[in-house]
Amino acid sequence: MPLEDDLVDLGDRRLRARRLAPAQGDGLDRTTLVFLHEGLGCIEMWRDFPQRLCDATRCSGIVYDRTGYGRSSSWPADPGVRYMEIEADDVLPRLLARLGIEDCVLVGHSDGGTIALNYAAADPEPLRAVVTLAAHALNEPICVDSIRRAREAFAAGDLRERLARHHGDNVDGCFRLWSDAWLAPGFEPMDAAGRLPGVLVPVQAIQGEDDDYGSELQLGVIAGKVGGYCETRLVPDCGHAPHLQQPAYVLAEITRFVAPLAVIS
């Protein structure tokens, strides 16, 4: 395991976390960027984007494997279709407290963006702003179709083999949790009408124009229902991973959004 990684003991689970430092500081006290990965993601699948964003904003960062992903421990009990709400309401607050994070901006990709919005709905004290990348406010047919195809690819073996490189013994559990929830009849990733109005911190919602897990409707729902300021960016020539497919544009946009919010007064 790389030396910069820690296994953070939360009592009922242990989560692998990595602290990031900007390449250059300026002596100012700045917020911490906390990165929440996608539904089948982990620390490594962010590639170098978290470090680049920390460098650009001069903020420290935390990137971690959520419960049951990467090298973190498995769920102590099956969370079922409520896994994103449980991560937001129970696990993330405990992790931030354990790490001593008292001021943060959440940067969430896909499921991670939905978890960030769910967390923000309680207007928690540490939170300064939220950035979402291809977040889901609702479940669309395009997403269901893509996950059905992913399930077929996993069963055929090629997708499972690729994911196993990152998740090891967690691979079957994390894929089953994700796919079973999203394909459950009537599943919704969050109570958008009930939770989004409680999001009072500034939000930047980014999505690829060619996202095969969601349409531009996601941006409209987020912007239309949050209780505070929200800006949206629909990125051309881009699919479900804007930070990897259009990294220069996304890095510049998030940096512009975060910069005036980053310094702790």
C-alpha cells in the first residue's frame, strides 16, 4: 500500500484515504477539497485530477475509497438501495470528523456527486460548497439501459477483470450493490424534491453533453431545486467523466468556482 494512504478506522468499517497537498502554498488558510468517486470508482480511478485541482486552487485534498470499494472494508450490513443516503448521512460525517476536516468543498463524480448533494441537504457545518460531475438527481431510462449493458459486460468477464485490478476482493460486492440498486423497480438515487431545497451552499453542476448515464435534465433538476446559488455547465464532446474527458476545461471551471470560496476568513 502506498505510504501516503491511511486506513481510517470508523469502528464498524475502515476506509482507505489519501491526503493531498498543493504543489505550492501561499500561506493562506484554505478549505479542503474532498473527492467522492463514482459508483464503481476508487482513489486510482480519479487518476491525477484531484492533485491537479489541489495544485490549481492551492487547497489541500482528501481522496478516499468509499465503503466496499478499492481497499476499504466491506459494508458491515447490506445497505440495499439506500447506500448513497447512508454514505451521506452517516459515513461521510464520521470520516470528516475522524480526519479533523472542519471546512471543506465536496467534489463528487456520478454517485459521488449524488452523495455530496445528499450530504449538503442537511446544511452541515463543515461544508463550504459542492461541485458535481455527472451527478444523478433522478434515475433516467438512459441510465438504466447503460447499467444493464454494464451488468452483461460484467457477467461476460471483461469488465469484472478490469474492475478487479482496482477493487480486489471487493469487486463482486461493489458491482452487485451498485447495479442491483439502480436496476431495482422504482429506484431513485435521492429524494430530489425533499432534499435539494435544503442545499444552501453554492453548487456547481457539470455534465457531459454525451453522457450515457444521464441527460441534461439532471442539471435542470439540480439547479431548479437547490435552495441556494447553482451554476451549471454542459460540456461538449464529453461523456460520463468530464474531469477525464475534458480535463483542461473542467479544471479551469472548478478552479474559477472554488477560488473565491476557498480562503477561510
